[in-house]
Amino acid sequence: MKTLTFIAITLLSGAIAGTVLGLINQVIVEPLIDKAIAIETQRELAASKAADDPSKQSQYRIWQKEGEIVAATVLGTSISALFGMVFGYSRESLPGSNNIKKSLVLAGIMFFVLYLVPALKYPANPPAVGNPDTIYYREILYIGFTVVSGITALTLALIYRKLDKDESTHQLKKRIRIPLIYAMVIIGAYIVFPYNPDEISIPMKLVVDFRVASALTIGIFWGLMAIILGSFWDNLQPSKIINDSGIERFKK
């Protein structure tokens, strides 16, 4: 497969999945955000604090929702670039009888490592929840925890791949030790990283609904991206060559 073709199908897979994510969020996630914002606005009014003009707030939310579709498309393209490179490198070692199944396995692993694990420490909250003064601090904590999870998983995957070629390595021990090491690192990071400093000021049911809805739509995104990319690979029948330096080349 030519390099440009590989890049094109990788980015296209993410763009399509990202656009679908933005559209689904309009129906599933955005109504919950509207409820959270309405609660915070009512509390500000009840406390005699200055609140935004409802008409201006409504116009801003319309603009925000429309922009979310574009943002989701861009985000999907960015994630698919990473996903495509990892899939191209690890495809031969992934379980599955075809590239769609292989892609879904990898998507499940990356969804777990890059979303679900960080969410255990820093679960998603509606935008209206949290002190605006701590937003950058909270973002640093979340990104830092995600980086720890991602780098740990990548390092252990490379070790696993290397051990897989070593016939003297006991397969059962290897399959147990690698996930165990990952779990130990994540537990350590969970203990070391500080908790979210902001208190939740809206009903917990709304927060839980938002978290579940967010996880559902992100899961749909990863699954759809995997199916699209796997379909492209099955139809184009690419072959992969990895040279001694680990650089991949794609050809028909």
C-alpha cells in the first residue's frame, strides 16, 4: 500500500467516526449539558450573582453545539492518525481472522487505556461543574494520568512483542506478568496523583448520566473507527514490511 493511501484511509476513518460522534453527542450528551448549565444558572440567580443573559447564553450554546461537530471531526482525525500507526505496526500480532476483528481488538485496548482507566481517577463531569480557576490544573492532572497509562501500555506492548519472539519465554507467565505490571503502575499512579479539587454542585444522578453517556459515545467512536479502518485494510489487502530499524513501509 502506498504511503499516501495509508494516510488517506487512516485519516478518513477518524474523520467519519468523529463526525458521527459529534452528531450522536447532539442527541445523547448535549441535553445533559443543557440541564447542568440551567441548574448552575438558577443557583447564580438565587444567590444574586450576575448571570449571563438567557438569550445570549442560548445563542452561545447553539454556536457551541454546531462547533462541536467540527471539533469532533478534527479530534477523530487526530486520534485515527495514532490508531492507524499502532495498527499498522501491531496488526500481525493482533488476534482475529480479518482486519476488522484485529482493528476492533486494538480499539478496545486503546479505549480502555486512554479513556476508561483515566476516567477511574478523573471521571468526566459536565462543563458547568467545577471552578473555572482550576480548569488548567484539572486538565494537567487528566492529561498526565492519561500519558502515564498510555506510555506504560505502549512500553509493555513492545516488551510483549519482543518476548513473543523468544521461544524460551513461558507464554502463560508472560501473559499474566504484562497485565499485572500495567495494573501495578496504574495503581501507583492512582495513589500518587491528587484528586479533582472541585466539589460537585449539581445532582449526582445528572453527573452519572453524563459520565455514562460520554463513555457510550466515545466507545461508539472507537468501535466505528476500527470497523471503517479494518474494512479499508480488508478491501485493499495491504502488506506490511518492517525493516530492521522498525520503520514500516506499505505497498500493494
